[in-house]
Amino acid sequence: MLGLRLSFLIVVSALTVVPGVGGATTRATQAGQVPVFRAGVDLVQVFASVRDASGQPVRGLGAEDFAVFDNDRLVSLQVVSEVAGAPPEGPSWSRTHSSNVATNNSVEEKRLVVLVIDDGRLGLYGRDRTRMLELGRAVVHNLAKDDLACVVFTATNRGAQDFTADRDLLLQAVDSLGGGFGSGNYAPVMAAYSVDVLRRVAETLADTSARRKVLVYLGTGHAIAVQPPNTSKPSKAPTPGSLTQNDIFNVSARVDALLKAAQKAGIAVYIIDPRRSVTDQRSPVTQFVKDVARHTGAIAVVGEPDSARAVMQILDDAGQYYILGFRADETVRPGLYRRLRVEVKRPGLSVRSQTGYYPPSTVLGNERFTELQGAPTTHAVASALPLGTLPLQMSLTSFAGARDGGPVQGQIGVAVAVRNDGEDPSTTTGAVEMEVRVFDGEGRKEVFSALDRRTILPSGQVSPQPVIQLAAGRYNVRVALRLIDGQLMGSVYGTVNVSDFAKDGLSASGVFVLDSGVPLEAWRSGVSSVRRHFSKTETVALVASVYAPQRSMSADVDIQVLNGADAIVHRESRKIELGPDTLPTGAVVRLDLPLGQWASGPYLAQIVIRSGKIQLHRDLVFAVR
């Protein structure tokens, strides 16, 4: 069995609260270490943000401009690297739509953004669900092009989303925000829940090698005086009979465990207090969010009523920084807290970084995964992020099917190819070992697993393509490939929604892509291409199927294609007839792309299906070269 490590979502969202944090502290110690550069020796990695007097980022600094103190001892910097994030670019539709092809390309170089929404304490914010939705959507809209992001809630994670670059999936997750619990006596236990979720995020990402790890927490603070490494305490004297002031769930110790995990993992905890107005900027609750952010090298935004402005403050800060690397003191015992202070020598500048770290452990990384059993591919799907040694792409397409004349059921086609982001032809062919694991939306239950051999075609596509029967719901799919004649191995993760094709009044499949490598009728068996970059001389069709299992009806279909300048380059409308007699195939909507008529660049195809008050949307992003 893979255990909890197989799903990022279940590790960070499990609602398990027990008095004290004894187990949590031990787990934080074992989970990982401060991120390091691997260059013969381990270098402690520190992220530093430098600003001028007006708050603007300062660029062009070198090692001579910094002074770093480890427990008040000046250290010699071995590495100084500047990272200047670029603002979101591309057409306006790229803020909400991106390629639905999952990839494992250059994962270690991407910024990881974890959006944690405190739905458990929504009652404390005046039940302002609209405000939380505004903030969550703004985070997704302003992610950088290459960011990988996920969405986690502190209470209900049915709509949570694992790491993806698909903006549409992230927005769906944000929009799944429920009404939360009330305040009153729920406040203390939900405070413990919220802090534990943040800690689990840090612990789970401790072993990832991403360049930058950012946690964005949408929630207010707690009446806890933050004092790392292990001396945080309630900010007020206990009041007899008060659940909050007595700290019966030991929130202060949980906060210490959070800071320890964050400083070990090198995660910056950015916080946006969702309250639109905060009159007391020095209250214990407000000071809490500022201190947690400060100790992890981040900032907190409190009392900013403009949601977009609040989000841009933190994302701009998280995108402009320096990576400082120094050799850890080999005489210091691993696991002991070390104070960290970074100074900048140029006058008029300020610098911010985490305030402490834990020396790297010498324990071998694979000793942390002794619970993993089975094939090498099983290990490749067991981490928070996919393995990128073998470049892979995957698209997941849901559709209705019926086997041997049986009832209509939901199915997904799993298209996988050995191919990089540039869509270059594959140079890898032959036999491959393929493992497929499917979990429910929260990652709590495995609903399908298979391990067998397949063939990589000259196009890079894996054949035959797996087709999996699934009930209606949201699923996380993880696939690993290992070359039979070599050691190369990779994994790729994706998410798919399956409609209840047998019961929904109106439903539709995903969009199948039929290029020169896919027979025109292959989509009926769930076969699709993972390619999204096409030449002007190619013949490519997009196909979706529409279902109405309960009664006969007609539906209007509007199709339009937008280019990179947000201009409509193709538009058409049609009417389709639906009913039980069209199942399981349904009514087919097909668009032959006139690629030769379009300029090179990105495009968004939108299919809108309407019948009465029901409206369905199916979109696909592609490019012409």
C-alpha cells in the first residue's frame, strides 16, 4: 500500500484534532529538511526579498551586498541567484483557461503555490463567502504562466484540487467553497484545524525541489503570541470557562509546529485577512498573521478591501527575490533550531527572509519511504509532485459508454505520450511498463489501479490507450511509465470530472482531439490525442458528444474560436436532437479546425450547449505554428 504519501490532498486536509501536538512535532522532524542545492555539499537555501524606500524590488545585487548570520555567526555565501518574476502574459482568456494537458516537464524549476481557504471559520468573517471567492479567484487569475498551484480547504475538501497548471480546474475548486461552519463553540476546534492544515502543507512539500514554494492562506489569525522556535503562547491570560482563552486544543503548540515545518521546508506563508475592514492593526489576531508571515519570509495583508490589490501585493512579493546559499555548520547537530538574520549592505534598502532554519539531516531520503512497496512505477506516483526524468504528457477525457449492451456508464480515456512541452516528436519508442492509479476527489479512496505493459508509438503516444469506467464524480489520476529496456521513468498527474451520463437531464463529454495520428472514429472508444500544437497543413478535428438520457429534446450549440488577441476567428451555431435513442453515442458535435486560415499563435475553442435553463461549456486551448 502507498499510504498517505500518495495523495497531497489527503495529507494536508485530514481533519484530525487531538489534544496536544506530540505526534505532529515528531512528524515535522521526520518529514524533511531545509531545501538544499546538491553540488557535492549541502547548502542551506534562503529566500530573501529586497525593497527600496518606496517598496519597489531591488535588482542586480551580488554576494558582496548581503550579510547572512547563522546564530549571529557571519557565514560565507556560496550562491547568490536573483529571480525576477514576470507578470501574467498572453490573451485575457489565458487567465481562466489553459491547456488541459498535464505534464511533468521541469517541475523542479516551477513555483509551487498552495492556496489554503479557511472555510471552517467562514462564520468569523461575517459569512462573507463572496469576499473569499473574490480573493481565491484573484489568486488563480494572477498566477504566473509556469506556476503549479493547488487548492485546499480547512474543513470540506470535496472540491479541492491537487497541483495543476490548469486554471479552469483551479477556478472550479475555488468556486466549490461552501458556507463553512458557524462561529461560537466551533471557533477553537476550527482554529486547530486551520493551523494543522497549514502545517501539513509544509511537511508534505518539504522534500520537493521546486525553486520557490508559496503558501497563500485566506483566513484571519488567532489570539496567539508567535514566539519561535517553541515558546508561542496565548496572547491573553486564561479566562475561566472560556474555550478560546484556555487554548484547550493547544493551538499555540500547533503554531510552533507550523513554523518549524515551514522553516524546514523553505515555504513562505503569505496571509490575506479576508475581513474588508480592520480597525485595530495591533490586535493579537492581526499581529498573529503578521508574525507568522514574517518568520517565514513573507508578508500579511490586513484590512485591504480591494481583493485584486490584496492578491497582487503578495504575488508580486513572492515573484521577486534572491536565493542565498551557504554551507551549514557541520559541527551543529541536525534538527536543532538556528536563528537566521539577513542584512543588505547598501543604504536605504530593506531585506526580509525567514528568521530561522533547521540544519539539513544526513538521513538518506529513501529511508523516509520504507512503507512503499511494489513496482518502481508505484514509487513514481507516490510523491506530492510527478517525476520528470521521462518527459510525459497526459489528457483525460470523460464520455458515456455501454459495454456489451449494458447500461450507460461514465468512462474516461487516458491519453499519455512521451513528449515534452515543445511538442517535439518522440525519440523514444518500444515497450513500456505503465501503472495507472485513480483516486476520488479528496484523495481518500483509491477506486482503480492497473499495472501492465504498453507500447510507445513513433508519435510518442502510448498504445493501447487505457479506458476506465467510473461513477459520476471528480477524480485524481496518476500515471507512471518505465522503459522496459532502460532505467528512465516518469510520472504525470491529472484531474477529471465525470458527469452522471445515465441520469443528468443534459450532459456532455470532454473534448476529443483527432489529429493525423488518431482515426476519425476512435473517439467513440475514448481515444484522443494529447497534442495541442498543430501546423497549418494538418487536419485536426475537435469532437464532443451530448447526452439526454431521460427524454427527447433539442439543444442549441454555439461554437467560437478566439485567437491570442482575443478576436473571434471562427463562429457557428447549430441545433442537435437528443434523447434516449441516441445513447450511448449521443449527439456528436464536431469542429474541423481550418488551421491553414489562421496565423500562428494560441487559440481558445469554446463550445456552449443550451437547452432551456441548462447550459454546458466545453473549452480547449491549442496553438498553431
